[in-house]
Amino acid sequence: MKNVTPALTWLARILVGALFIFSGLIKLNDPVGFSFKLEEYFGEDVLNLPFLAPMALGIAVVVVIYEIVLGVLTLIGQWKRFTLISLTGMMVFFTFLTFYSAYFNKVTDCGCFGDAIPLSPWQSFYKDVILLALIAMLWVGRKSLKSITPLRATNLIVAITIAASAMFAEHVLNHLPVWDFRAYKPGTEVLESLKSAEELGLEGPQYETYYTMVGPDAQQKEISGTVYIEQKWYSKEGWVMDEEATFTKQIRDGYEPPIHDFTIELLGQDVTDSVLQVAEQYWLVAYDFSSTDEAALDRLAMELQMLADDGMSIIGMTSSSSEAIEAMQQRSGTNFPWAMIDGTALKTILRSNPGVTHLKNGIIVQHFHHNDFPPLH
């Protein structure tokens, strides 16, 4: 590492700068999705910072713009010390976080590249280690890092980058992501995407449960479920299972359906298949009434109620309580049915709370942010 040539330093500079810009732009396209990922990290079982959850969206936007600016500064070669310290600090933190998530199986997707390039926790960790090595090369060869623009031009470029990024963030927050990489993107046949590996005749992933056994002298031993049964650990004297430390880990890759944990329940009945076979329908998606735009929800509900009165199939989808649904219906004067859906699934379907999804024969035609839904009646 002591003999890092200027050519290698330039290569590291281009790779780090380009990757930071690419990663930032992917997340800037969907800051709401990145904020959901941050909420997972802020959870009590990960970083234990629940007080940050309400600020997740603001933090997401700031972090992403900062990431893009660092990428630009890396390519330009100006503000070297600030840039290298920032790159190192950010990557040390995220390397620790991805290792923690991978080792303890806390967050199954780091969200580094949003839904565009899903990475497992271990893949994210290895990616971060490589980035740290490249940043170390930049530190060693920093004397050969010459700026390609004068300071005044750099300041202007940074200002334009921040302004353009902020404007783009405002646009996607008030509408929808420009590029849709989610499992529910337009053109998706939902029923087909729900089929398991077994239904498609493919090999699925394999999982193993691991137990922590505590011995007579408080010694601990982590064993797989297979070993637990084969070696009859359940009958070993003096050994007890620490049930809170039990976890499941994927030990073999395989086909996983793009859409999972998605069921439509009406009056306690699973009506997923029948709903997804309707010729044409609209879903009013509002995953949480307590955090939704109430005026927008009522406006969409009344517009869709007029379509329902004309014979169109309309279903509301939420994870809110039945009491909240009833109050909303009384307030808006609507009576089309509301289905209970898992909140995480609804957040994945649509990045607007509330919003509308249009389907034909179970195929998603279009998503609408509540600011963009046209008066169809």
C-alpha cells in the first residue's frame, strides 16, 4: 500500500467517486424507500435509536445529497482533507453497520442501491470493505490527487449539485420515483409474482435454525437445528436452550418470489386470488391513517366512490384499525370496502400515503401519487 502509484490512485478516485454518485442517485430517486430502511436500522433490535424514526425521511434526503456531493468532490479532487475524512467516516460507520446486520441477521437488505440492486448484508459488507481499501489508497496517494478544477469552479459545481439534488428530491417526494425498480412496478402480474419456487418447479432457498445452548458453567454453544436433533442436545444434562438467542439463517440461495407476504383480507377472509382476477379495479392505498394526508385521503376516497357508484371495482388498502377505517368512511361519506394488508407490503406497493394503483386483470397498469391522480369521473 506504501507504493500506490498515481495511476492506481486515479483508478481508486474514479471508482469511489462514481460509486458514491451512482449510489446516491439511486437512493435520491426513492428517498421514501431509503427512509423506510433507515427506520429499520433505528429500531430497538438494531441501533436502538427509535427517537430518530420520525426524522428518517429528512435524514435520508440529507445523507443522500451528502453522498452525491462527496462523490463529486472525489472526482474533482478539491477539498481533499474534508473529502477523505468524510469518506472514511461514512464508510467506517456503514461497514460496521453492515457487518452487524449480516452477523446478527438484523436487516436483510442494506438499501445501499435501493431496489435497483438488492444486496444481502454480507454482500454489502464485502462491498464496504472494498470501498474502504480504495479510500485507503486515496489516503496513501493523496499527494498525487490534483484538482481538475479551480476552487471557485468547485464551489459552483458543489452548489449546483446540492441545488439540483434538492430539487429532484422535492419532485419525487411530491410525485413518485422517476425510475421504478420495485416488485410492484407497472407491468407486474401480481399473481404470477406471488408464486413460490415449488409452484414454478424451481429450487427455493434453504434455511437453518440456530440455537444457543447454555451449559452448567454458563458456557455457551451455538448449534444448528440439524445438529440439535442428530446429537440429541435436547436430552443432554445440564444444558438449556436460550430461546431469545434463537435465529434463522439462509444457508443456500434459491428462487424467491418477487412479491411475498402479500394477502388481501376482507372481513377476515383471504380474497387475494379473487381480487387479482377482476377485469379492472383501483386500489386506494393508505398504509397508515395516522401519518397520511387526511385531506388527500378524503379527496381520493370521494373520487373513487363515484367510480364505484358507476360499477368500477374499488378497494381501499390499509394496515390501520377497523375503527380508523370506519371514522374515515363517515368523514368522507364513502362505503367501498377496505382490506387489511401488511403495512410493509403497502409501503412497497406505493411510495405515496395515500395514493392510487390501477390494475387490469391483476396486472399493475399505473401508480398515482395523491398529487397526480386525475379526476376520472
